[in-house]
Amino acid sequence: MEPDVLVLPDPEAVAEEAAQRFSRWAVEAVNARGRFSAALSGGSTPGALFRRLAKEPFRGEIPWDGVHLFWADERCLPPDHPGSNYRLAHEALIAHVPLPPENVHRLRGEWEAERAARAYAAELQDFFCGPRPRFDLVLLGLGSDGHTASLFPGSPALEEREKLAAAVEAHYQDRSAYRVTLTLPVLNTARHVLFLVTGRAKADIVQAVLAGADEGVPARQVRPAAGHLTWLLDAAAAM
Ligand code: 6PG
């Protein structure tokens, strides 16, 4: 299935469109199944979306009691570290909405990567009551090297077909960091996968992912078999 690609004027418009979809999908999922499970992306792009969800009308219309937040990946850092994906979501969203604490399924970045990956996989199996989690929504970003979540070009984690979460060592932007990431089988089982990509610096890699032929680019391997794949781009990233 080809992805839906929507080009919006600027990052704020991307955040607004993503917030409208998050809210709609949350209401639909809670009405249909009693809960909404979302795996959040990290990096800087989703901050605008998180801040929007923490404000009206979204704050008031989203059924937070039924919302369960997970992460698509996490850096192996303490939760209060500036580089923590959890910290970004906590400061921009979680601290401002009536989300029950037990609905926040934090990836333990303060633990050694393999231990954190095992614990996270166990929590996923427990929450989804089975071997294969099906998220209602997986939010993803795109690195300038084509990585998404913490699935980097050439990483053995890209070949993982059994584990739900993998420990990786990532060399990106001149820094090496241990991380934990959801694996492709989990990403590709989601009901909705939503990429948020903004900025001129991403235009070339967006073109390579959406129109290129190099299957080795990690983000090209995200194709939910029975779900919807949507890319929200601002005009600069779509140039
Ligand atoms: C991470 C993210 C990663 C991110 C991309 C884009 O932990 O770094 O999960 O996959 O989405 O690197 O990051 P920016 O939004 O900062 O460009």
C-alpha cells in the first residue's frame, strides 16, 4: 500500500494536522476497544505536536483515561536528561494532561540497554496480551541518514523479526549512544503509522525514502501490512 503524503505549509500546520489525527484516533479507539495505545517518537520534531495536544481543544476532547503512551525508541539516558525522549514528552505533554500515571509505559533509559529492551518487551506483551503488539498509533520521525525510531542504516536490529524491542548502539550526529528501539515487526503491525518530518535539511532523505529505490533505507522498511501509513511533511521537507 502506498503511503498517504500530505504537504502542509509549515511545522505548526504539521503539528495541528497530527494533533487532529491523534485526537480522532484516540476517540475512535477508546469508543471501539476501551483504550488507545500510542508509541511516541523522539527527537525534536514531535515537541510541537505534544504541546498542541496539551492545549484546548485537544486537551479537553481526548479521553486521557483510556490513552496509553509508549515510546518508539529511547536513548539510554536518565528520564530527566535533556536527551531523553521521555523527558521531551513529559515536559511538553504528560505534565499538562489528566493522564493516569499507570498509562505511561516508560522505556527505562536509565537501565543498561539489553535489560531495558527485555523489560520493555515484557511490558508490551503484558499490555497487548499476546506475542505481537498492535499499536493504534506509532509516531515516527526521520533522521537525515534515513533512520527512524532507533533503526539505523546497517543495524542488525533492522533484521530482527522475533524480538519486540532491541538494544542498539547508534552512531548519529557524531555521537555514539546506546538506545532501545521497537523493531520493524512491531512498527509494521500498527493500525496507523504517522511520520512527522519538517525542515529543508530533511528534503533529500524524504525524496530518497518516498521516491528512491534503496530498500536499505530504514524508514522505507516501515510499511504496516494491515495499517495506514501517512507522512506529514512541511513544504521545506517536501522540496
Ligand atoms: C530519536 C528519534 C529519532 C528521530 C529522528 C528525527 O530518538 O532520535 O526517535 O528517530 O525521530 O532522529 O529527529 P528530529 O525530529 O530531531 O529531526
